[in-house]
Amino acid sequence: MFGFFKKKKEPEYDVTNLSLRDLNFGFIVDYDDKSWIVKEVYEYDWGNHNFSKEYRIDSGDQVGYLNVSEQDELLLTLTNPIKLHKIDEDIMAEVKKEQKPPRQIHYNGEIFHLDEDSAGYFRDCSKKTEDWEEFVSWDYYNEDEDQIVSITQWDEFNIEAHAGKVLKEYQFSNIIPG
């Protein structure tokens, strides 16, 4: 009954100047002539106060993973899971044998070069838990650096891959809070 008198929690963003840095669960953003809804939010801790976010977004007929990270500039990728066997190299065997990822891989008829080899921690913010999971990630880019293949190792036998596009912030519009 007295909930009416409670002070409302202020949003952690400026509603008059929303950007992709402000995305959260339930937000809507336009990309590629479609409206996408943020269905899940993930956070990555790369150490040294370096964090990035990933959003599972859904347009109704497509689902994608929008990764938003800021290093010197805003880096945006939109990926989808792919089968590990779609990559020509046997990633699991290479990592087991050499204790490191291959310097280049072949996917979808293109060569991708290792750009970043990172270890970090992951948490699913949608589950409202503070549990973090350790992982290692390798990011590969094609020659034009407009395509990415990201490989993540969660444990010795659990390796997954995502592939997609490198995007620019201007390709997104109409960000609406959820």
C-alpha cells in the first residue's frame, strides 16, 4: 500500500541521449531495417577494469549476439553461433597439442587471422546472479576486418564458435528503453 510513496529508481542512462553503451534488458534498437529487442544481457570482465557487454537480440525472425566493447573506440560485432566443424582447422586438437590457438583459420572460404587472445570472466546478467565463469577467447578477423570468428573455450572439452560482422554505431538507431 505504501509502495506509492517509495522513491522511484532513476535510470542509469540519459533517456534524451541513448547510445549502444546504454542497452539493457528489454531495450529496442533498430538495425538492418528491423527492430531488435534485447532478450538477455551478458557481461565480460577482461581484467584491469576493462569490461564489455553482449546482448542476445531478437527481431522476431532472427536472433543475434551484439557485442559492445570500448577500447580506444567503440567496437561492435553481431554474431551467431556456428558449428566448430565449419572451421577448416581442428581447433580442439590444435589447442590440446600446441597449448595455443592457430595463428589463422579458414571459415566460409576466407582466411581469418588471430587478432586477440584473451582470458576473462563471464556472467549472465539476465539470471541476476553474481556468479562469474572463467573462459579463454580468441578473435579472428578477415583481411578487410569486417568479418569476425570468435572462439571461446570454457573448459578442456567445451569450445564454441561464433561468426559474424563488424559493425559501426551509425548502423543502429531508435534506441528505446524497455
